[in-house]
Amino acid sequence: LQLFLSEIALANRQKSDLIAVFVKK
């Protein structure tokens, strides 16, 4: 379960970084 949650956290962080890149532009 912890591994699954960490995977979700990683995906959310990557998505946030992607959104941040679009916002900067």
C-alpha cells in the first residue's frame, strides 16, 4: 500500500511540475 501511495505522490508531483512549466510560459 505504501508503494502504491508513493507512486501516486510521484505522479502528482510530475503533473504539478508539468502544470508549472505551462504556467511559466
